[in-house]
Amino acid sequence: MAKTKTIYVCQSCGATAPKWIGQCQSCGEWNTVVEEVEVVGKNKNLATMVSRNLDKPQLLNEIVTGKTERFSTSNDELDRVLGGGLVPGAMILLGGEPGIGKSTLALQVALNIRDKIVLYISGEESLEQIKLRSTRLAGDNSSCLFLCETSLENILVQIDQVKPDVLVIDSIQTVSTELIESSAGSVSQIRECTTGIMKKTKSLSIPSILIGHITKEGSIAGPKVLEHVVDTVLQFEGDRNFMYRILRASKNRFGSTNEMGIYEMNHDGLRQVSNPSELLINSDHQGLSGTAVAAAIEGVRPFLIEVQALVSSAAYGNPQRSTTGFDLRRMNMLLAVLERRAGFKLISKDVFLNIAGGIKIADPAIDLALICAVLSSNFDLPVDSTVCFAGEVGLTGEVRPVSRVEQRISEASKLGFKSIFIPYSNKGIHDKKYDIEIVRVKNVGETLRRLFKEK
């Protein structure tokens, strides 16, 4: 006979404990353990556990592939991150900070998908609020159905009745099932509801988009197994003080995780940024020191970004090092290379670095632009605004080769730059092919001599 048992579950990692504890012994978080009720003691025997209708193992050539063709979401940035569009039966988890634009993006996608039946289920907003938001977004879709529901059982019934082509749930933390006695948003509820929706949508080949909350540490709320269940995990990033939003994939079973989508938040919703280089570069810094332009690549997309640096004398005993949008440890390494290999004394200077636009870049090819921006600010010598850089700097001071250098050169030439500094070891590039001067450098010292030769 089934019995109920009280357990204590960590809302951060899903670990269980026999009694309440202040700090989770698994993940180390404080005040995340809550009381939940679990049904135990069910009658189980081998005869009831083993199904008589077992699936027969099949060879690869015997497996029939059904409806597996991707279809577009009419959102080029989202399609790029997903790997070409939505895959039937795929489950996508979209996470991000509160107010970053997750619901706005999901609603715009639902309103822009044409010739498909879209079922948008909201557990956080009423139908009147959704109507007001869709009016602000200036979107309309006659085949998009809206429903306010938080019960998993009712949602599954609606999916069977409507049979949509796309399912959107905002958010998974608000959905609950009667099979679990804990409150909505708990680890048990999230795990059970996600599994129930996954089984239903995959059996009907319905792609689904689930919006998920995140914790104060930036990870998606709920058990870690939630990210293993879904096919794609998307992170919507950006500072609410800036207008730009970055969409990245931390997991993608049907595409690459190196792609990046860029949006601009306006009063009428999210606008796709097809050419981020023109927005991330300020053309009004001619004659100002401390800025350099780098040719970066995220996934297969090349774009130019502006690296800003400020070097000043330390007002206190210990010099400060601060970065925005770049790894602080890598900047400290590059400053050590400048001091050891090039002879520039920056140990007593405050160094502040900023990637313009509020985006985060991990491409090592911007090392050369960073070094030039730091020295430009240190000596108050401006870098020509028609020059850009693409090169990785090693610990010995050499400029190492970078990948896809031809795409970087083409992007710089398209935006009107007159010259680009690239590593000498990048071979096989025909200078006459591009309408831009290609300057090949071997190390940091040669780069600085050729850049500031007239100053």
C-alpha cells in the first residue's frame, strides 16, 4: 500500500536529506533545502513492471525517419543559434535573468511563425496582459492560440485536442501536477512536469520552447537533470542598462554551440541585429587614445568590436585591474607579456578594460587590439580609426595565428577599414584579393613599431 514520506530536497541541485539542514551538503548552498512529500511503498513486482508490449531492437536501415525536416521560426538570429530552425519533437529550454526579454522573444517567435499552429501557454500572465504586450510588439498571427494554465494534466489534454505544430510554455516553474504534493517550482514538480511534456511532445513530433527561471548564480533553476532532459539550452544574456541582448546555446543536440544571436531591445520589442559591426563600433573616437578595433568571430559570424582601455597612475598602493566583457585573468597575462617581453612598466598603473556594447567576448584574436588599446592610453597616442587587429598573443610575445582570418579581413574591408594587422604565420592569403592593406607582424614589438612609427 502506498504511503507518504517527508523528505527534504535542495532547490538548487536536487539532493535529498533525511532532515532539514541549513547548508546543502552536495552543492554548498545555504537555505535552499525545503520540505517535500514523497509517495513511497507502491506495490511493485516483476510482472507489473515489465510491459508485454516491448519494442523490438532495430537496425539502422530498419528505422523509419518520419517528419524530421527543420522549419524556420521567421527569426534569423534564433534560427542561426538553433542550427537552422526548429526540429520536430525537439525541446528547447530558454533561460535568462528577470526582465531580460525571454517572454518577449518567445511571444515574438510565436506571432511570427506562419502557416503553423502555435499553442502559447502562459502561467505568469493573463490573456489581457498578453494581448497588451502583443499590441506593443505589433504582431498578429491568426493561427496562434493562447491559454493561461498551470496544471500539467490540463496542458496535456489541450495538446491532444489542439495538436499544435509548436508549443511555448512560459514558464516551466509555474506548471505543477497533482501527482506531486509539493508546491509549484520545487525540484520534484519541475522534473515531473518537464518529463511529462517531453513524452507528449516527442510522441507527437511537436517542437516545444520552455522558458526557465535562473538562480542568483546565473544557472537555470531546478535540478541539473533538467538540462540533460531537453535537447537545447539557450541562455539570453545582457545587461538591462544596455540595449543589446545576446542569445547563446550552451547545449544543442541539433547544431553548434558556438553560434551567437544579437538583438536590440526597443520600445516595440526585440529587433534583430543582422550586422553587429556597425552598431558595436563608434566612429566618433578619432583623435582619442585608448581605443582599438578587433576583428572577432563567434561561431561562423565575423564582426568588429571596439576595445576600450584606460591606464592611469594608481591613486592607492595597490593598482586596480578591472574588465567588462573580457576575462580578467587573460588581461593580467597580457599585461605581464607587455612588461616582460616589450619592456613597458605597467606594474604601478591602474588598468581598466571595456568591450563596447556590453557584450562578452572570449575570442583570443582580440589580444592584439587589447595590447594596442592599453599602450595607446598609457602614452596618450591615438590609434588610427581606419586600422583594425586580429591576432592572438602568446607568453613569449609572439603573435600567434588565428582561425578564419579571411573572413575577418573581408568583414574589415566591407566596413571601410584601410589596413588590418594579422599574424605573419597565417599563410595562403592573397593581398590583391581584398581592398585593404594587410600588415603581417611576428611579435608585439614589431606591431607597436609599425603602428606608432610616425608618432
